[in-house]
Amino acid sequence: MKHFTSLAVGTALLALPSMALAQEAAAPPVSDEVVWIMNTLLFLIGGFLVFFMAAGFTMLEGGLVRSKNVTMQMTKNVALFSLATIFYWAFGYNLMYPLGDWAIEGYFSALFPAPGVLEAVGIDLSGADDAGYASTGSDFFFQLMFAAATASIVSGALAERIKLWPFLVFVVVLTSLIYPLQASWKWGGGFLETGWNNAELAAAELSYFYDFAGSTVVHSVGGWAALTGAIILGPRLGKYGKDGRVNPMPGSNLAMATLGTFILWLGWFGFNGGSQLAMGSVGDIADVSRIFANTNAAAAGGAVVALILTQVLYRKPDLTMILNGALAGLVSITAEPLTPSLGMATLIGGIGGVIVVFAVPFLDRLKIDDVVGAIPVHLCAGIWGTLAVVLTNPDATLIGQIVSIVIVGVFVSVTSGIVWMILKSTMGIRVDEEAEINGLDMAELGMEAYPEFSKG
């Protein structure tokens, strides 16, 4: 009996390759309805993974600020996500992807088209878009998460000294106007995508600017907005001494910051993988799998390089640098997570880790106070990642990448600077000295994150 069983198993194993080939050859074509469902599912899964990044940003920031400012960071992150949801729906989505008669006969186009719009391809599904590609609701949900992530980048950089309400006003402008306008130039079919209506590019189905999931369109935008805000806002009290010394201000909970980093790492699989925007074929699924693997490799490369560099430079590894090294690796691979090999993805992420280790002290020398390292991670690594596209994607050109980085950077810096200056002259953007010393939790909110540890 034992011999018979072994023979049967061996025969079955030998038959497996031919069975697989037979299944592949006999596989029926996928219907338009199934493709629509699978694409929609990718948007939804990617969207809620990116949504979970809001928790990651919150925990990372809460762990890297001092205990007297933790409640403020929690409040800002919940509020900014909620405001982004409302104002990206009201204005941003239709600016980024002009729909229907927006800006022609009316002010807002319908978010959810009427049933029956896919009858031309034999599908009658309520909520589908007019191209039969995926549910418009799922696309809106997915794109909203990117807008909210852009605002979260600004939150951490300006922590511990900015007032709550002026910051939230800036979030409204960023997510409803600044972010979607520049994103429309690339992802909405604008001039950064078409190359100023370049007929040759269009005929070859090529882009002028390549940014797969947003190293520039999302991350550098948040970084530019944070940089202009940090310069206008000024550093925290006591951060920089008169002799040029940088005074460390350790965060309240590195365990929380570490968990926040892993949550962001997890969410990035939705961020990059969902940006494939299709899951209705074998090729699309293979691409999503490759994107996941490259995204993970880049994060690991950034973390390991930061670990080694801080050991060499400071004689002890720096956890905060390692965390930001992983995030910089993720930002670096975001512009092109599909075409690199695993080794190249690790290298691209590793260079992101190098950038963070050197950019953080460079900003301190300029007396630009970034509490969580958001500017090195999202702006500096975002620029590097956008340039690195040309290393693995033969269709990308260095001039196209550089020009687009400059255009986006100038636009976001100028518009953000104008908004920050208006807020500064009207509402005031910085808390007073006493409030900053005592902590924004009590001064702005009247409650503490860790009341059991407060004096008295």
C-alpha cells in the first residue's frame, strides 16, 4: 500500500506541468465585468491600506514629539484627515480629474454617474465610470488617501509650535487646491503627462514625466509645503543655541514611533501596489506582486544603510535615523516601483537612507527645525526617487524628470508661502512663548496625553 501511494504521488507530480499548461491554454477570456470588479477591488484594498497610513503618521509624530505636545499631534491628524475627506470631495477631486461639465456649465460634476453607463460593453452596473475601468467611488476613495497623506507630511515637520486652527486652514487649501492642481498636471492628463501636447509622445503612448505613485506628486509636495512653513514659522524655542549648537529634543515614545513606521511600511504596499490601477489580468497581478517586493526591498535598504551609517558616524546606531531611513527608502522607490530589479530597488532605497542621515544635520545647520524629519524623508528622498526613475525605466528622460520636479517645487513653494504668510498676518500661526514652553496640549487643548506623569 505504501509503495502504491508513493507511485501515485510521483505520477501526479510528473503530470503537474502538463496540467498547468492545459489549464493555461484552455483559460477562457476574462469578461469586462470581471475586469471591472478586480480593478475596483484593487482600488478599495489599496485605499484602506493607505488609510491605515494615517495611523502610522499619527503614531510616528506622537512618538517623536515631547510628551507635552502629544495630544496636539493626535488632534491634528484626526482633524486633517477629516477635513481632507470633505474638501477633496468638494473641490479637489474635480480639479484633479475634471469630470462632466465642471468649470463649463456648472461648478461640480456628479461624483457617482447614473446606472447603465457601461451598456456599450454589455455591463449595467450602478456606480461604474463611463470608461468601464473601475468604480468611480473606489477611485475617489483611493485618490483621497493620497491627498490626506500629503497633509500628514506637513503636520510632523511643524509640530510643537504651530497653532491648531491656522494649520487646519492650510490643510483645507492644500488638499482642495494646491495638491489637486499640480496632481492634475500629471495624473489628470495635464501638461506634465503629455509634454505640452507633444504629438510624438502621444503617438508612442509615452509620458513626458514619470512618477508612478507620487515621489514628486505626493511626497515632495508635502515636503515643499512643510519646508516653506518651517522657514516662515521658525524653529522651536531653545532648539538652536547662539553658538550654533543644536540642542536635542528627544521624543516622548520611541516604541510608538517605531510601530508607526511599521504601519507606514505596511500602508505603502497599498500606496505603490494600488497605483498599478489594474488587477484584471495575469500581467497586472504579476506587476502588483513585483511592486510589493520592490517596495519592501527599498524600505529594507534605507533602514540598513541608516543603521550602518549612524554606527560609523556617531559610534552608536540612531533609532530615529533608522526609522526615517526606512521611510526614505519607501519614498525613493515610489516614483518607479515596477521596473527595478530587487537589487536595484534595495540600492535606490539605500541611497534614500544616505540622504536622510546627511540631510537632517544639514537642515539643522541652516536652522530649519523639522521635528520628525519629514523634509529629508519626503522632499529630499522624493527628489532622488524621481530622478532615479531614469536608471531603470528606459522611457524616462533626465530632462523631463528635472523640469517636472522644478515646476512642481516652484508652484507648491510659492502657493504655500503665500498661504502661510496670509495666515501669519491674519490669524497668526505660532503660539506664544509661554504656551510653547508649557506645551501645546494644555495651552491649545486643555488636556494631556500622559496626565499621570504631569507635575502636581
